[in-house]
Amino acid sequence: MEQLIHFIAGKLVDKPEDVHVNLREEDDSVIVELRVAQEDLGKVIGKQGRTVRAMRTVLAASVARENKRSRLEILE
């Protein structure tokens, strides 16, 4: 999951070296924290949040096998 989000975000931004992904697990949840450069934040979020919504959907599908919930947080 961590590598998947890193790959997707890295292809969207101008500075892929500034993409950092941290994975935390709490009870029945998987929390993925994504950090990108400030100027790339809009590219990751997308118009009206469509890009980040799609990333959240892919993440939810990848953890569904384990009967867990997922949450993608974009940190500044």
C-alpha cells in the first residue's frame, strides 16, 4: 500500500524526490500519511479533489482483502 501511494503521487508531482509516505496501523484501520512539496499539493489533490478521491478509492480496494478501513491524509 505504501509503495502504491508513493508510485501514484510520484508520477503526479514535479518533485518526486519530495514525496514521503508513512504507514500507520490502528486497530482495524490503515492510515497512510502523504507529504509532498508545497507547490505540488494542488497536483495531488486535483480539481475538486478528484485525484485524491481516486487515490483513496484505490487504497480502500487494496486493504479490503484484510477487512480493514483505510484513510489517506495529505500533510503539509
